[in-house]
Amino acid sequence: MAIAFFVISAAAPLTGMGGGAPFAMLLGNGAGVPLAYAIVTALMVVFSVGYVAMARHHTSTGAFYSYLARSMGGYAGGAAALIALLGYNTMQIGLVGLFGVLASAFMGVIGVNVSWWVMSLVGWALVAILGYRQVDLSLKVLAVLVACEFLIVILFDIMVIAKGGSLGGGAAAGTALGASSFTWSAFKSGAPAIGLLFCAASFVGFEATTIYSEEAKDPERTVPKATYIAVLTIGIFFMITSWLMVEAFGNNAGLVDFIGGKDLGDPTNFLFAMAGPYIGDFLTSKVMLFLFASSLFAAILAFHNAVARYTYALGREGLVPERMGQTHSVHLSPHIGSMSQSVLSLALLLLWVVTGSNPNNMFTWLTQLGTLAITFLMAFASLAVVVFFLRNPGLEKNIWKSLIAPVIGFVGLFILGIYATAQFGFLVGTEAFALRWGLPLLIVVFGVVGAISAHLLRGREPDAFEMLGRHRPSEVGLP
């Protein structure tokens, strides 16, 4: 349960329901989002079958990168490593933009008018300092904030069930709840690819369960359980809450009326405009808004620390400049990796400020580029599981775990990635090549750069190239 908690807390229910779900509904497939959550949850469960099966024999903190390196060789590992850096960096930077919007809104509620970019800079500076000095938020503080997030979302869920639907859409009285959100016609309305991609974003980071395998008392049992608990908790909670959000607005008709009849300013207003009639103005405009901003800050810091440590590991293995693989003499932090992430984050934030661009685009474009990158990584990690067990026959006798489930996971995730890439124009709102195709093309570019980096490592240090992805001298059941 402790391992599962780390992953579930990173999912941040308010970030998912206040940031991801509204964008999925307004830019994606509207009332069909709950079914999209159900489909993605099922796909993640199937993916997890092969993922945790290989984790029993391959223990590494490198997650997807190490899976590909261990099964498919150093070139695949190098490509995966750089794609992972792209994915987690863009996820972190995109959240910085959304944090500025929400923190600015909260400051406005308490009577202080501050631009979104000022609050983004404040959040960026705090994360840069904490990351450099290796100061994490207290687990107790995080536990309290996450518990409060869950409680206020659960309170909303209960009140929608008790009061009925349509109140968020302005109805005088509640209406009976329906299940039309789970029909195929609702799912395929609008741009379902965008809806699926935003839903998939809620699961980014759940692979962290395998990182704790070396610290678990019984990793062969606890890591798989923690993974399934995390995936099912995240998926079911978000599916039910998104369904009740849709019902609160009177299903698809209510959503269409709301989109057409109101100036949202930004889609995050969607949650607060809907929740007010159910849980009251104080809990909505003050408590929920504060918890939303605090959950975003915690997620930004978590992604920053993950990128810093990932960069450190790759520097130590020689895939990025070795200087990146150093720790601070006093703080013992991966300070070079931390500073590199902070510089990149600041550069993109300033780009948005100087050009006067919409911070919501910073969130949608970058986080969905990151989600797309991680989706393709997960697809090929599933393929790596198949290759691993084919090359090591006898390690896993259950063909469902070693072959069938990983193949289904690969096909499903790969199709999702290709489909989302083809529909990426709906997300960025333009057919201009630089955004429509340029952003997804970055995944290919980073993969090629990673493979080239692995090739250079092979010429420079062939032994290090052969050991890519193997972080322990002995692995369970292997030479």
C-alpha cells in the first residue's frame, strides 16, 4: 500500500479532474470522456501484466528505458532514454503554465491581482531551489494535501449523486443520472483521440512502482499488487468522477450549451462553474482552488526531481555528458541534472511570456506531447517484454503474462499513439506544420539522437554500452 500511495498521490485527483478532464471534454469527445477513461484503464491493466512479469526478473530504476535496453539492445535503450527525457520534461514544463493560471486565480480570490506568468515564475524558482538542494516536500504534508484533494472530489461526487444532475448547467432542480456517457456514440463524438490522450495523461508516472522493487520486502508479490492497485484506483476514480461531471452539466447537451453560452477564459473554469451548486461557493472558489494549485506544485516538483535523477542516471551511463552524472558535494543532489531541467523550463516559460501566448496552450501542447511520448514508450516496453521472455525461455511459464497480454498492450498502445498523432491538429487548433506535425516529430528526433548517443558510447566505451539498462550485478533467474 505504501508503494501504491506514492503513485496514486502523483495522479493528483484535482489536477486530473480540474485540468485534464475539462480539456478532454472541451477539446476531445465531450460526454464520451468517462468511457475513454474506462478504455484507457483496461489498456493500462493489460499493459501492467507483462510489465510486472518482467519486473520480477529485471530490477532497475530505469523503468521503460532499461526494459528496452535489456531486451532490444543499447541502440533501443538510447532512443528510449532520450524520448523519456523529452516526455517527462514537457510534462513538467506544461504543468508550470497551468500552475501559474491557477495560482493567479487563487491570489485574485484573496484580493491580490497577479499575472499568471509571475506566479509561474515563483513556482519555477521554488522548484529550482528545492530540486538543487534535494529538499522534498514532507511526506506528511503531501499525505494531508492528497487526502484533502480526494475528500473534496469525493464530496462533490456524493453531492451529485444526492442532488441529481444538471445543476451545474443552471437547471432549477436536479435530474436523474443517466449512463449515456458510456455509449459508443458518445465516445466517438468530437475528437476521441484527444480525449484518450488526456485520459492517458492521468496514468503517466504509474511505472514508478517498479522503482521501489529493490526496497520492497517481497518484490515478487508487492510490486505487482501495488501496480494493479494504483492503476485501478486511478482509473475507476477518474472514470466515475468524470461521469458525474458530465451529468452535473446535463450530459452532452449541457456541455454544448455551456461551451457555446459562456466565455470560459480557460477550461479550468469548467470544474469550478460546475461544482459551485453542489458543494458551495466557499469550498469551490477557495478551498478547491487552493488544493488544485498545491497539487500542481507537488506534481511539478515530483516531475522535476524525476527528470533530474533520470538525467543523472543517463550521465552516469554515458548517454548524456558525464558531467550530468555528478552529485553535489554538500547536498548530495543530482544538481547538474536539476539545473539543466530548470534552465530548459525557464527558457520555454519566458518564450510564452515574450510572445504573449496563452498559458493554456503551454499546458495542452506540452503535456500532451509528453503523454504521446510516454505512450509510445509504453508500447515498445510491452514489445520489450515479449522479446525478453523469448530470449529467456523458462523464466515465465504463464503465456498470458509473457506473450498474449504484452502483445495486446503493444498493439493497443501503438494504435493509440498513431491515432493521437494523426489527430494532433485538433489539440493544437491548427494545421500549421510546426505544431500539427512538428511537435509529434520531436519524438522521432529525440529517438534518433538517443540512438546516435548510444552508438558513440559503443565506440568510446563498449563495455558500458553492453551494460546499458542493467543497474544490478545480479538479476533474479538470470546469469
